Amino acid sequence: MEYTQEMNLMSESGYSMPFTGKNEEVKLTKAYGQQEDGTFNHGIDLAAERYVLRAVADGIVTAIGSNKEYGLYQTTKYGSYEVTYGHIHNALVNFGKRVKAGSIVAISGRSLHIEVKYDGNEVNPIDFLTMLFGNMRMSEATNGGNGIPEFDTLEMDIPTGYDDDREEIDELMSRFYTDYLTEVAKGIYRVPDHTEQSLRNIFSLASVRNCFFETIPSMANPLGVAESSLPLAAKVQDLLIADFLNYLALRHSIFLSTMDAVSKKKVMTGPSHQQE
């Protein structure tokens, strides 16, 4: 099905490309349509390993599943369009949930397969992405902004020793935090003893100082901590971020871009390097 102007997507929250935040170019590994080996590719395939995938407009997640052809996949409906992300590593938005442009919905696997349908008919994803890009630029010209919606990030409101690296840590958490929690729960990654002991000490000190239940507990603040507890909360967050970065170094050989070679070597040869 060829794209026409009447098929333009409308979205109150704006528009977003499927992925952002990466500096390197995304390579198209398989185009839409008939292939040289005689097969037909119903979408496009991209070399986009561990990319944060986003909703492209106002929509609702209509399918999450797995099959031999696309592995784990997620489909989101945007008006008359249905966009499927295949070969994903994690689906981060549940079936039936509504999303807005720029919302994080999934993490790609070693590659990314994208299929697009309009009223049930296949559309070349390149035409769809071109339309999205044009809509973003039109919003920029009309509204005087950048045409790109504000993206959701993991909250880090408490000052920490990692504030200068906040943007990079946000992206790494979006890509790997689910794996981190899973591997901690399964014992694949073990939190270092010194980290556990430091957390125990902090919570013991907080209890002695009556830092808990200073205010009425709520869903957002279940322990009822007040502003006087922020220094302790900052210490906890520093420890948790440090452990997440330790996990990335040991399990994925990923380091903050601001780390020097000496610091990297210290992490890889230190006592916390205990993974099999």
C-alpha cells in the first residue's frame, strides 16, 4: 500500500521517532519487500542493539507476544496505524495501556524489526517514518519548539554524586535496569557485601534518628520521610546507582563515558568482581 497525504497521522501529544539518544547511525540491514533470496520482508530490519524504543504518537498497546519469526514483539495502535516492534529484549508497557509520543515502550534486542499497517494493509515503514519526521518538523515550525515531546526519564530528584552524568545514567537505566533487577533476584548478579553493609548502616541510623514516618505515609512516600531525611536518601541513592554501574561493568563491560582507564581497571579487578 502506497502512502498518501490522507494517511497523515494526527496526535495531540506530538510525534517521536521510534528511537533517540544514540549518536551512531542506524544501519538498515533488510529493506521492505521482495528479497534476493525470494522471501518477502513485511517490514524493515535495523542494526539497533539495546535501543530505547518509544511510542511515536498517542496510542494504545494492542499486542505483546512471541513467535519464531519475530521473537518477542509488541504492537501499538496509533489511530488507523498499527506499528509492531519485533526482536525486542523487553516490553516495558503492558497490553491495553495508553501511551503518548516519546513514552518508553520497549528495549530492542540485537536488532530491530519494524512493521507498519494502515487499516490492516501493509505500509513500507520507511514511508511511515518519513511522514513522522515531516510531522515533527512541521510542529517545530508551527510551535517554535523542537517538534519533539518531552521524554519520560527515571526520577533522580535527590542530589547525588552522579548528577553530572544524569542523562547518561538515565539512558543506561532505561536499557538495562530491568535486567539488573532480574539478575539480582535470581542470584546471577550478587550485590557486593560492602554495599549491603552500608545500606544496613544507613537504615539503622535513620531508624535511630526517627527519620521514618515524619509525615503521613502515601503511595509516593510509603515511609513518610521528610526533608530532614534527604541527606540519608541521597546516600542510599548514591549506593544504588554505584551498584547498578558496578553491575554494568561486570556483566556487560559498560562504563560511564566520564570514567578514565584507571577507574575502569579498578572496577574490573576489585573485590566486587565476583561474577562467574
